[in-house]
Amino acid sequence: MWSGAAAAAARTVSPPPHATTSLTGRRGAGRPSTVSVRAGGGGLMDFVGGDLVKPDLGRWLDDVEEHKALAIYPPHEGGYEGRYLNRLRYQGYYFLDLSARGLGDPESTLTKIHPVCPPSLGRQPVARWYFPPEVDYRLSLLHPDAKGLIVWVYEAKVLSKAELQFLAMLPDLRPKVRVIAECGNWRKFIWKPLKQISGLEPDPDAEE
């Protein structure tokens, strides 16, 4: 609940819905000009708070199990995706967090033994180290009672279409894996099947 001072400040700063404000100024020595600014009305979530009410968590879990790979679009300010991440954790999933920047070839990094070259300072010889596949290695360490592994990819908007297609098909190659890829931002937390975003399946919204 807001205190009396906070509520009074909010009433002072925020214009009422659909209010019209006139701004008057001068252009040099000419006649004064007036500009009208119309304020739009706020929705219910603007007053309640977008992080307090999440009636779509049940649909979120159903879509993760149905599509197995989702492209998410959280708000720019961040923090909202934590509610959805925790709900998956409560279901028994473990997480592998990766950043798309510097990921390299997703197929090699996630499912094959892949080389990694450490940075050379100029005087050392160029070395090459080999690492096990990230997904297979994590799957081998899962608890027997674990429901599966969530591969959560940050900044997936920098990936190419072919790389997104591989991530979309990864659950078909590894049945216990689910993929969540952050492909952009939106005003509220939304998601779509990754196969539609990558072009493997037709997007009904694009067709409309």
C-alpha cells in the first residue's frame, strides 16, 4: 500500500487518464505557439505491478512441455523472467545458463567434443584444449529424480537463423532437454515456439 505522502506525490506527478496538457512557448519574436499533449489511460497492470500477478504460469509450463523449445521476450528492465525460471525449477528441472555471445558453433559446443583456444599474450604458443559436450556432460551429472535439463540461452538475438534452428531441434536430439532462448525484448513477458521463430514451422501471427 502507498503511504499518504507517496499517493499525494503520485497524484501530483501523474496526469489523469486522457488528460490534455497545453504547452505554450515563443518562436523568436513571433506569436506564441500552443501544443496539446494527450495522455493515454493506464491499464490494470500499470497499477498492480507486472511482477505481482502472473496468471499465465500454468500456460507457460504447458507450452514448455508441448513445444520443448521456446523463444522468450522479457521486458527491458529485467527481473520478470525469474518467476518463470523458478516455476520450472520447482518442477524438478536443472539449468545450464549460456550466453549466445562467444558461444561459437552451438552444435559443436553443446553436443560434441569441441576445441577451445585460450588467449595468447604474444609470447606463448597457441594452445588448443578440448572440452566435453556441454549438454551431454550436464545430463550425465543429473540427479536420477531430475525431470530434465533447461538450456537457458541469454542474448540469443545475436544468433543466426541456422543456429536458432539447431537450438529448436535440440530437444528432439536429447529428449530430456528443454531450450529457452531470449530472442529480444517486449513490454511484457511473452514467448513463442522457437521453431516458429527460426522458420522451421509456419508462424500463424506472421501469416495474419
